[in-house]
Amino acid sequence: MTKLLYITARPHDEQASYSLAVGKVFKEAYIKAHPEDEVIHLDLYEADVPYIDNDVFSGWGKLASGTEFDQLTAEEKRKVGKLGALVEQFVEADKYVFVTPLWNLSFPPVLKAYIDAVSVVGKTFKYTEQGPVGLLGGRKVLHIQARGGIYSYGPSAEIEMGDRYLKAITKFYGVEDYQGIYIEGIALAPEKADAIKAEGIKQAQELAQTF
Ligand SMILES: Cc1cc2nc3c(=O)[nH]c(=O)nc-3n(C[C@H](O)[C@H](O)[C@H](O)COP(=O)(O)O)c2cc1C
């Protein structure tokens, strides 16, 4: 069964959020078009994604030197266990939809914590004599991103780091099929906000049929 992991990195408020509103339309249209697929929503603001901190380093260190998982401290167990569960869920998926707002030229920090959780050697990539090789070949990614300004062309195109980073890191995992829906320019032209959102919704409905 095909699994689509729908990952949102924006505090939940579909009324106020362009990215979540367009993402929701995509998800509902996708479910209608692919009733046999499994769609899992991972809300990163609810997921309690651990940072890689000293508990994680000490837990990993103990496991590497042969300590049983049960012998770790409670915090080491909680954090290392959660990171392990997140990467297992990630590699089991066939398709990924990331929904993010553009914040300070990138995505919200909880998504970086999640990327740190799933960038695991032997799971999403491996090292070879020729360098690192991605292990998620054949998967596909859609990024739905809302932006106050315009970044798909023009003077700001070079300084957008969220979409470009997500594309680079998923390519590092071996994903070649990367698509984007960008709801952009809302802050530049608030009078056009409804039209910009409607265009994003149209793209989401169309792409949901073929994604
Ligand atoms: C903390 C914060 C930082 C932002 N930084 C940028 C930015 O760097 N560039 C930009 O064009 N818009 C920026 N914006 C505007 C958002 O990208 C815009 O409001 C977008 O609609 C957010 O997505 P959402 O509607 O899903 O919340 C920022 C908004 C917030 C709240």
C-alpha cells in the first residue's frame, strides 16, 4: 500500500495560514483521488521532536558501546526512542508532502529538528567509497510553502533558503522527484491575497490527481 506522509510545520490554524489551507485542500483531494493509499498526518508542532542534545549524544554513545536500551536514563530513552520512531516512520513512506510558512528566509525550526531526526546513516543515506548515497530513490516530495514576498523569480530568488534546503536534503536522501506549490507575494500585495490563495488551491487540486 502506498503511504503518503503529510508533514506540517506551522502551528495549527487553517483559517489564518495560507500554507495549511492549501495543504488541507491537497490532502483532501489526494485522499479522494487515491482512496487506497494510506495518508498519515505528522504535525511537527504536536510531535515533540527532540533536539539532538547531550541526552541524545550520551544515549547514542552508550548504545554504541553495548549498553542495553533499557539501561539508559529516562530522558535518554525518551529522546533516543522518539528519534528512532520518527526515522522509521519516515523511511516507511513512499511520498512526502511538507507544508511550511517562509520564516526569515527559511522554514520554522521544528522542521530542522525533524530533518536532524531523519537524516540517519543506514536509513536515509549511506556512505560509500564514492561518497554519500541516498537510500530513498523512487520517492517523491511536494513542498507547499506560503511566502510574504516573491522568491520564485526576481531579486529575492537567491536568498530563499527553506525550499532550496528541503530540495537539497531530500536529494541527498536520493529523491529526484521534487515539486513545489508556492503561495507567494501575500504581504507585497494584500489586495491580491484571495487571488493568490485561489491559485494555490487550484494547483493543489490539480497536483493531487497525479502526485
Ligand atoms: C516569524 C515570521 C517570519 C517571516 N519571514 C518572512 C520572510 O523572511 N520572507 C517573507 O517573504 N515572508 C516572511 N514572513 C511572512 C510569511 O511568510 C507569510 O505570512 C506566509 O503567509 C506565512 O505562511 P502561513 O500563511 O502559512 O502562516 C514571515 C512571517 C513570520 C510570522
